[in-house]
Amino acid sequence: MNFLTLNLHQLINKIADPRKDVLQRIYYDYNTLFHIAPGSSHNHQAWHPHGYVDHVAECLRINEVTYDSLERIRPVGFTKGSASVVLFFHDIEKPFKYADPSDSRVSVWHSELQYVIPGYWEHIKKRIILDLMAKYDFALSDDEWNALKYTHGEGDDYRKDMRVSTPLAAHVGNCDRWSARGWPKDGKGLG
């Protein structure tokens, strides 16, 4: 079977990383949330149901192709599996953000909306991942945390005198941006 037509569940099964079983359990346990969420409110894969899973699956497909191409030029310093894990989590807040706030799996995050701060959902993303790490007993490396923090760019952390984000963050960001900006209305039903 061609990986370009695999759905998210099948793509997770192909990840060459020991945490793939954890990703499968998370996907299974939160399947309904994942499948009802759009990929974004309006900028990319904004359809629902399934926009979120279509976006994540597309990012994994892009990783599959671009990682191998980059490795043919020179070593990139991280594994394809590590990039896949980060891509799985890079927008993990969205199923929680777009779900019905009365759902017990998401109500804790929505109850904090009274404390809205800039970057609230990015902050919640980290807390969701930390909760999942405790529940499913897995870890992320410092490089993977860096990639999660800077998937969408360095923003106010940018410094011209030093690199803030790592090569893994650059790669994950490129996969995400290509899906979100290169094919924002494509891939429907492929997740």
C-alpha cells in the first residue's frame, strides 16, 4: 500500500519510533475528539469533521518524503520517527479547543478560558502533552520540546545573535506550513 494514501491510524503504525504504540493508544482513546475537530478555525483544513486528522496525516506524509530527501543531501541530526512524534503532537490542543466544552475530556481546558492570556492555547498544548505523558508513560526529548514550541516560528523569541529553534523545529515547521499554506484546502478525507 502506498503511504501517500494511508489514513492517520495507518501512518502512525508505520512510525519508526518506540513511542508509536503510545501514539496509537492516544489516537484510539481520543478518536472521537480527533475526528470531529477541524484543522483550524478557517486558515487550513478547516472542514469538520476530520479536518484535524487530515492535517496531521498530511504532515506525516510530507515528513515521509521531505525527511528522506534531506537525508540524501546530508545528515539532519534527528530521526524521521522523532519528527513524526512531534508532528503528531504539534496541534494537539485543537481537538480539545474545538470540542464541546461540556465534554469531560475537555472541560478543564475550557473552564480556564476566564484567564485568557496571549498564547493561551499554546500554553494549554504543553499542559495537554504533559498530562498525556503522565497518563501514557512516555517522554519527549529537549529537542522535541523545542520543535513543539517553535513549530509555528520563533515569534518574540527570535534572536539574530543565536539560533533559538533546532533543525527538528525547522523541519516540523516546514511540514506543517506546507500542509497549512501549500495545500490548505486539499487532503479532505485522507486522514
